[in-house]
Amino acid sequence: MKPIVNVIGAGLAGSEAAYQLAKRGIEVNLYEMKRLVKNDAQKSDLFAELVCSNSLRSDDVKNAAGLMKAELRMLDSLVIKAADNNKVPAGSALAVDRDNFSGYITEALTSNPLIQIIDEEVTSIDFDHYTIIATGPLTSPELMENIKEFVGEDLLYFFDAIAPIIEFDSINMDKAYFKSRYDKGTADYINCPMTKEEYDIWYNKLINAKTVELKEFELKVFEGCMPFEEMARRGYQTLTYGPMKPVGLGLEGEKRPYAVVQLRQDDLRKSMFNIVGFQTHLTFSEQKRIIRMIPGLENANIIRYGIMHRNSFINAPTTINSCYQSKKNPKIFFAGQLSGVEGYVESIGSGFIAGLNMSRLLREMDLFEFSKFTALGSQSYYIANTNPSDFQPMNTNFGIFPSLEDKHKKSDRKQLYANRSLEAVKDMIGSGVLE
């Protein structure tokens, strides 16, 4: 009789890992504490809650994140299937209705006869039991201490921020307008344009706005989720070359705006829109003041304010191998952002690989390392083999893929990476190693 696997945490990675284990006939105890105790970022009782953006980034295979999603589709990822079934318009990105997305995954896991859901706060790991630790970046303090003791060093960390969500009916569409950049695809984004004079006044108010005081001694902010007020303090035009870039967003016959604030649909009913790139740790009162200075958002009803929270992660190169298995104890796997990956899709991918390889371990099969030609494999190889002295989580990107061997045009490079990757996944599926 095969032992039951404990999966700690029903976020993106834990949910994917539990599904992949059950799919291969392995019984799972899926522990999740949020119905009893929620952390600062959680709002819902549902599994796989998206606490930051509702976007899983680009769906184009010529983008590494889009390629990873394509690989996961081929491999029957539950979480990507949930995203595809609950997507909302977002141009070339894959964005979802948060509640429907999480509800889909929750239903799939709770109805699976091989998965037992245990609503319980785990405060210590039984390191003699087969376990996947997928407790996320906001792992409870007591459990964090237990993991630190096991890992043998302090966990690293950075700070992450969440963008506000606005009620659609409170947006003044006499000033704002729907448009995609350069009119590519459908006009899915709401655009709030600013003149230079409006931007000047707004910018000066923003850089002097009050932020929430953080108690931690050192503030380390992940560059990919930088609070917009921190970006603004880096320079007057940092935002206009970043999330407020106006190029391609002007209206025909009118002068191009100096800056544009974009909002992306957050639910299927089109009742909620999040402000793209406006992750923040301004105080709630300052958020309301600054947001309502934006043309079109003068009467914005902020449904969810932005917050900042701590993201913790292990030093992956010293702790796990490219199968997400502990180097210290083969019964223990890590997955999700705690394992040292960054991003929604990357977390899903780590959960897939951890779940697959835990199932292979219990079936007395060799662990399987994904081809480095794939987005999944290049990520797992990177976090297990990069320099541990300055390790930081990083989104998937073509810079960590093996170089292309044949001569090629630079303009063809990304498509060639994608072709090579998808062919490698087909070969893996055909060989039966992923069963």
C-alpha cells in the first residue's frame, strides 16, 4: 500500500501538485488553513486564490510565460485549464475571473475521491512523511520557523505589492475610453489619459504621499512588482516609460496623451477593473486621494485597496534539486513561491513538476528532470543550479534557455525557442515518462 502524500497549502502550486498526484493514483491529504485563519493578502475561502493581479501574463508562445502555459496545457494542468475556462478579455494576456477560476479548482479538488481536504493550520512538518510544502510566500510564522530549522538557514525574502480594484460603474467613461495599444486585438483595456499639466500635479502629489510603515528592518522589493510610488520616486518619467506609457494609446485625431493609466477587467461581469501596474503600499486614504486625481477616476469606488506583503522563499540552489526535491531529505519537496520561483505561472509549473516527481518516487521510478529546452525545465534547472550567494526569484525568460545551435535571424529567435520547447514536450509525452 502506497503512503498518502501530505500537500501543505492549496494555492496555485499545492493545488496543481495535489491534482497531478491524484491523477496518477496517489492519495493526498491537502492541508489548507485559510478557512480558519487567513493571512494579510487572502480574502476568499477558495483554493488557488489570486491575491495580486488577475493576469497570468502573456499567452503568446513567443513570450516565455506564454510558452510555459502552452507546455502546461499539453501536460493537462488543472490550474491552466481553470484559467482557460474562466478567462476575461485582456488582449494577448490570459486574465481570469478570480472567483470563478478559484471555484473551478476548488470543485475539482474537493470532488476528487483521492484527495482529502483538511482544514487545519500546520505548524510543523513531519519530515518522516512524504510531503510537498507549498505554503506560499506568506507561510505562517510558526511553520516558517520549523522550515527554517529544517533548511538550516534563514529564509530569504522580498516585499510584494497588490494593485487596487475599481468598480466599473464608478469610472467616468466620458473621460476614459476602451482601447488596445496600437489597436491590436480587441479594445479590452480602459484608458485614462493625462496631459503633461495633469501629470505634473499628480506626480508631485504621488511622490510625497504617505506610505504604510513597515516594521521589518530592511525593505527588499521585487523589481517585477515594484509599488508605483516607488517607481515614481526613481524619476519623473519612470512611470511614463513603464505602466503609464502612452505610446499607441491615443485617440484618432487627438493629441497623444502625456501619460495613460490603464485598467484591466477583473471579473466576467465586467463590474470590476484593476489598475495595471499600480501595485502600492500607500495608506488607504492616500490611495483614494491619488487615484481620484486621475482623469476618469474622480469618483472611483475602490473595491479592494492595494497592500504590501512579505514574500519569503528558500535559497533554492542550496536546498532543492531540479525536481523540487529537498537535497537533505528525499521525502520532502517544495513548490510555489516558497521554492524560489516567481510568478503565478511559474508557481503552477513548480507544482506540476513536484507532484509528478513525488508520484514517481512513490511508484519506485526514477525522478524525471524536464528538458532544459522547455520553459518548465529551464526554470527548474536555473533555481537548482544558479549561484546561491545572490539568489533571487526570477520570472521565466528566454535568457535562461540553452542557446539555439543553428544560425538564425534575430527576429525568428523567440519562435525557434518555442518550436524547440513544444517539440521537446511532445517527445516527453510520447515516451511515456510523464504518465
